Amino acid sequence: MVGRKILIVDENKASLNFLSTELRGRGFTVFEAPSGREALIAAWRDQPDLILFDPVLTDIRDDEFILKLRGDIRTRNIALIALSSDPGPSRRETCTQAGVDEYIVKSPQALSSLDEILDRIFTTPPPQEIATSEAIQQSQLIVFLSAKGGTGTSSLCANVAMNIKQGQPNARVAVVDLVLPIGSIGPIVGYEGDLHIVSISDLPASQTHGEYFHENLPRPELWQFQLLAGSPDPHKGNALNGERVRQVLEVLRSAYDYVILDIGRSLSRISLPLIQQADLIALIVATDHSTVKLTRTVYEYLQSQGVDSRKIYAILNRAVGLEGVTKKEAEEMIGLQIKTMMPYMGSNFSLANNLNQPITVKYPTDTASIVLRELAVDVVKTSRLFHPAESS
């Protein structure tokens, strides 16, 4: 254990000094951070072997702190131990769900428990040494799809991606529009360029490497993520080479922390293998009976194709229409739990799209903006449960 680097995060100076002295005495190299945000900077810069932190932080929420560390490729595999001054069960549950490896409450027995955990962690190869290189490099793949057009799938895809990036400024986020035969995200975010999934697929594989995408994929104003736009017309969309699309996705997954794929209702030979690889499938449901019935059909089909139903994250989008089935009725009709419900926005939903603006930018205090921010956090948290690099 000698020489292992530990970052200690504690706003209580006496506690910080005590822990630093104890761990240095055990042969560790110790870094200190008196706040959550300073700890994030130190973690990304110094990449310690372990982060020991008190989750009672005043400058950042405990779950946000954990998710930022877990969501960044530089720190996603670092061991996280919460040494908490809060004995309450709710904070333990929050931290555990967000992704800590161990949770200890400060007490006279805490140091003994910490010693046992450190022995266990540092006498076993760390996750980055036992995981395959493929698992480490693969980004989280999140797929958005629906059973029918007009459900707001592309808008929710773009808005959730924007909020993921906003919540994790250092993460690399790529949105890929695979709605066929005509892409739909470009018009929402205001992109009209010539770089799109078809033009990229026509390039030689040797050219479309990770650095090429980092340098060339556009960053639509206000949206923060990088976009690989969809097919500009049906003729090109129908001629798209499915094998080449999969190759492009593999490169993107090695070059970005999050690849967020919009499929819309385009279930096809191209999209199905990508759905099967996804860490999470956001299934968007409108409130009309016909869409709900079709959603059940799609849900049953995905299960028949070996898709783990736990990965299917159903979202009832009331923003596209107030009338129709209730959340409970939709759950009963589909046979699937609705994870989130977008509230009715009247004409504001369409207006934000028409102005090429994210909902949280155009209407920052609207209930829908609050839901979107929470949805982005929960989507990341849920997808992490099924991500190979996290579960290995």
C-alpha cells in the first residue's frame, strides 16, 4: 500500500488534518481538498488511487459530486469511500445509489473499518487493471426511441444530452441522429451543415478516428454537446451502410464518455444491434391510446430480441399533449413502469424547438426544466448500473 495516492475531502479542518496524519503514517501519499469542487479539480488533475470524502458538502450535492467523478473517464474507476458525518440512512442510500464503493459513518470504530476496507481494496488489483481495455474505453451508450412519430423523442434526446453535458462539463458527449430516412435533431438544434451520418459513412475508416470527430463534429450553439447529424434526405438515408454505421459508433464509443443515440421510431436491421448494446434505452411514450398500444408491441419485441427489460427507461411525455391516458393506465397497458413523466408545456415545447433553444435555457424556471435536470441525472445513474466498465 506504500505510495498509493489518496485524496481526502472534508470541510471540517480538524477531521481533514486528523485523517491526513493517520493515512500518511500508514505510508500513503495524501492530497487534501477542503470542498467538493476543489476535490473534483484535484481528482481530475492528480488521479488518485482512492478518494475518501465526507459527503456532507456545502458547495455541491453529494450525489452530484459522486456522479461527476463516475461520469468522467479520468476518474470513473477510482475507488470512492464515503466517511460520513451524517448517520442518517437517507444519505447512505443516496451515496450508494450514486456509486460509492463503501459508506462508513464517523464513529470510534470508523478507523478500524476504514483499515479493513483499504486492505481489501489495495490488495486486489484496482478496477482499471482487472477490466478489459475495451470496457474501460467504451462510453456509456444511451438510446432514445419510440413506437410512433410525434412523441417528442428527438427533442427529449437533445435536451437530456444537453443537461448531461451541463452537469458534467468535463465529459465528452456526442449525440448521433440515426432517425431514418431523414434525421430530426439538426432542425431542433439549428444545425444545417454538410457533415452528417451519411457523409461520415462515405469516408474511409482510416480517416474517421476519434480525433477526427473531436475536431470536426459541430457543437450547436447553446447545446454544448457535439452532434453527428442525421441523413439529409430519404434517398441517402435508405442507402446508408449499416455495417459502416456500427464501425462509426464503435469509434465514437472509444472517443467519448457518453454517446447518445436518437433512433426515433426507426426500428431496423441497423438500429436493433445498437439497442442490444445500449446501457440504457429511453423509451418515449405519448399519452394517446394508439401510441401506448404500439409501445407495448415494441416493448415485447425488444424483450424477444434479448434486451434486458431493466435497461428500458420509460418516459411518459405529456409535453406533447395533455389529454390521454394517465401514468398508471400507461403502465398497465404496456406492462412496464414509467420512470419519469414530462409535464404539459402547452405551446412552449414547440416554441423552444422552433427557436433552436434547449428547454432549460428558454424556460429555466419551468417545471419541465426541473424535471429535465433531474431526468438527466437519473438516466446517467441508471445507465451506469449496466455499463461494463462500472459493473466489472
